[in-house]
Amino acid sequence: MIRLFAALAIPEEIAQGLARRQAGLEGARWRTGLQLHITLRFFGEVREDVARDLDAELSTVGGAPFDVVLEGAGAFGEGGDIHTVWAGVADNPELKRLAKACDTAARRAGLKPDGRNYRPHLTLAYLRHPDPAQVAGWIQANNLLKSPPIHVDRFGLYSSFLASDGAQYRLEAEYSL
């Protein structure tokens, strides 16, 4: 079994800009530049044969290059259950189309549809039992975040595995738009 997801990589210069915002939350497990991405579709644990089928299906996803912009900041969870802080992604029809195409490819490869609504974001940190006021202050300090346009002309299929310092990702395949 292999844990897989499709995502957009973040250019180094954008990751460096985000790194300057990765402070001010006690106990946050900040993501490194190599861990930053915009998920298109999380596939979960899949068998090796299904992973090969998924790769074949993702290779048929077409489309034209487009730009995305990171915009705003927020958190997932409420009160004592806040578990993630993120950078938002400005509304983008091309990004939504690509995410839907990745979901369609997954279904053609035999995976179940993703029942969640697609909420594009970039996870900046995972939190454990944070102070909600501190998280609110961090969001307020970063809610005007706006990146330069990020040109998207490809997406990747990544594997994920847990290491002592958190999740590590490896690019398994890359697909041009």
C-alpha cells in the first residue's frame, strides 16, 4: 500500500515568503518549503496496482496552464480543536477544474469519489491544543497575505510517509498541462 495525493508544488521564492510568516504560534509544527503544496485530490492508501492505474489516468488529464494566487489565512477547527493554519487560495475556476479532473481520474482507476467539498489551501502548520486567542491573533496578522501569481503548467502525484519529524513527500510522477 502507498499513500498518495495529487498536488501543485510551490515555487521556492513563494515558500521563502511564507516562511517569514511561520512564527508566533506556540507548539506549531511548521511545514518546510519542501512540504508546502496545494492539494488537488487526496487518494489515501492504495494498492500498487491501483497506483499504476491512477498514474495512467492522471496522465490523460489535460488543460491549459494557468495562474493561482495565495490569498488570506485561516484555520481548520474551532476553539480547542483548532488543528491547522493555512494560506488560502483565491477563487480559481481552472484550479477547481483540475481538482475535479483528478477526482475523475481517481474514480476511473477504481477509487471512491471524494465526498468532501474542495477547499483549496496551503497548510502552513499543524497544531496541538493551541490557544485559540493566539491562533486568532496569528490569523489577523496574516489575513492580508497575497502572493504574486504562481504559474501552474504541471501537477504531481506524490507519496506520503510519516517520519520522526512529520510527513515526508516524494514526487512519484509529474504531468504537464
